[in-house]
Amino acid sequence: MATTTALDEIPLTTIDGRETTLAEWPGAKLIVNVASRCGLAPQYEQLEQLQRTYGDRGFTVLGFPSNQFLQELGSSDAIQEYCSATWGVTFPMFETVRVNGRKRHPLYAELVKHPDAAGKAGRVTWNFEKFLVTPEGDVHRFRPTTLPDAPEVIEKIEASLSD
């Protein structure tokens, strides 16, 4: 049984303008700041594969476009079209957010408090930084160059899922 966490209550807006919160997706969530024009954009393919593999077991990939590294398209429509046409993305996407700085989105203000495997917390270093939030509210952080299907990510996802 998933518990409600403080992260679940932060207001969010989907890429098509609908107001929601993370509570809409109970279970394990992989939150990723994405960018269409980034050299790491092929990770979209692996993210979509994770969604297809684990989606029916209470897992959801959640994409948060960000232009803080100046590599995202200019409109929600363009981002949606690119993600769908290029990578076949079916997982939920959100409005473009800031992931760093004083005006960072409240979700990222909380996420960046969590350290990666090396014990380093703080600002998002680049596009495609990944935060796995377990149903219990634990947060596991993976840096941008860690692929979505890396063994350490898969291990944490599988450990957080119900059978």
C-alpha cells in the first residue's frame, strides 16, 4: 500500500494544462527532467521501455521538460509532438519547469535535497537527471549519464514494486 508523502501534495501542471499532483500516480515514480535537443535525448527510448515493462506493476515515468540548459523546444505542443513522433512516449509529461535556482519548481526544490549514490545532493547537473520515488516516499537519485535501464536503476525499480 502506497503512503502519501509530502512530494505527492506538490501542485503540478501536465503538459496539456491540467492541474494535478504526484498522488495521481501511486506506486513507484521515476521523475526525469527532459530536453528534446539534448545529446542524452535517446534516453527517452529507454524511459518509454521502462514504462511499458513496469507500468502495469505500479510504476510510472514522469517527464518534466526543462530549458535551463537551453536544449528544450519552445512550446508544450512542440515538445509533445517531438516526444510522441520521435520516441513514442506514452508516459505522462508536464509543463516546462525550472530545476535549479531560486525560481526552481517546488518539486525540484524537494528532490535536490536527496543525495546520489556518492552522497552528493544539490543542484541538478544536466538534463535527464533521474529521481526514483518509492511508494514509501524514499528517493533514489541517478545522475544524467546513468542510463534509465542501468542495472542499479532496474534493481531499485524492481525492489519498489509490488508483485
